[in-house]
Amino acid sequence: VGETQGSGRWAMVKPSVTNLGKRGGKVVQRAPFIADDGCVLIAFDLDQVDMRAFAGHCGDPEYAGMFIRGEHPHSGIATRVFGRADGERRDRAKASGHGWNYGLSVNGLVNQGVERSLAERFDAGMNESYPDLCAWRSKVRSQGESGELLDNGFGRLMRVDPRRAYTQAPALMGQGTARDILVEGLLRLPEEYIPWMRGVVHDEVIFNVPEGRVQECIGTVTDALTFDLGEITGGKLHSVPITTGASKPGHNWAECYAKD
């Protein structure tokens, strides 16, 4: 999106944590971040929040319907696009869906390791399955190309570089809306929880929690980060449930993601 973070997303730079690994062996990069004595760290991660933001904007009955019905979106997309949602097809849908929303082309998918035949099938399937989503993307691209400011539904106005509107317009809408969804949830927290916050990485929030209040914290933060997008924006966006997941407690940040 750009150095100025036109989407409003926070960037933690001292130290920089945005690109620290989370999966596989790279998770050890997070181990130096430790809890205070008598406390543990808990990470809360909004569920597919960029996708839910897109659903809230476009109102596509099938795309938004996956979240409303409580389906797993990657499995739902795999079923509609590939005809089945087994491990391989679901993984392909997960790897491709996020980039595709932001304008990743068939060639871009191929460059990321997706077989061309699958990339073409995925692109065609998304266009066929979610026409309202595609129409909304085209609309915001046109708005960006014309110099019109984009509104993320929370009143945040975002300016697009017309030369980069094809990818930047949907990216700003997805990331900018995700940012304010997160902040809306944080504003619903009890005031005493604010000093427990240790960091925000896109759609993940890390809390430093007294060991005796872990379950209380999980329940309270989960409740704060769970709401209906339509209700919270006064109907400016379509009704889509916002949900979150909590990590296991850890004495350092890497332990939050450790496999049992």
C-alpha cells in the first residue's frame, strides 16, 4: 500500500515485528518477546478479517454467505471453484484467495507456484461464483483511477495512486477496513485491559496477562472482538460476523503457537 500506511494500519518498527515468522521453524523469531514476571502472553487473531471486510463491502450473497453460515471460507471457495475441499484443493484456495482479492493475476498465481491449469480454473471459478464481489472490485478500481477518495465504511477516506489502482484500491479497502474492525473491537475492551496490550501486528493483538486471569482475559477479549459488521457501521456495510481466535498462553511469544 505504501510507506505512509494510507490504510491506517499500524506499523511497529522499534523493533519491527511485522515480518517475524509465525509458522514452521520461523516462529522462533518471536521467542525473544517475553512476558512479565507472573504473566503470560496471549495472541488474539481476527478470523479471515480481510475476506470478511470484502464481504461486508460487496454483499455478495454467496461470498458473505460463507461467513454468515459459519462455513470455513477456504473450504467453501475450494468447493465452489474446484468441486471439492480436500486438503490439496483447500490449501490451493487458501494460498490463492487472498492475493486474488487484491488483484493477483493468473500469471501471478503461477509465479507463486500454482500450476497454470489450476490458476486459470481458480480465476474463472471466482469470477463465476462471486459476481457481486467482482463487480465491487471493479467499482473501487474505477473510483481509484478517477482520483475519488475511497471510504472504508468507518469514515476513513483513502487516496489511491491512479497508476496503481488495479491492486491498490482493493488493497486499501481490505486493509483499511480490517484495521478499523480491529480498532472497533479494542475500543470495546474494559479500560484496565489497555495496559496489558503489548503489540499489534495487522490483525493480531498480543496481551501480557496475569497468570491468574488468563481465562477471564480470553473471554473478555473474544467478546470484544466479536460483533456484526453491519450493526457496528450502522448499516454502511453488509451484515457479516466478525470473530476471533485466542492462542494458548506462553511465557514468550513463540510459545503461543507451539504445537502440542
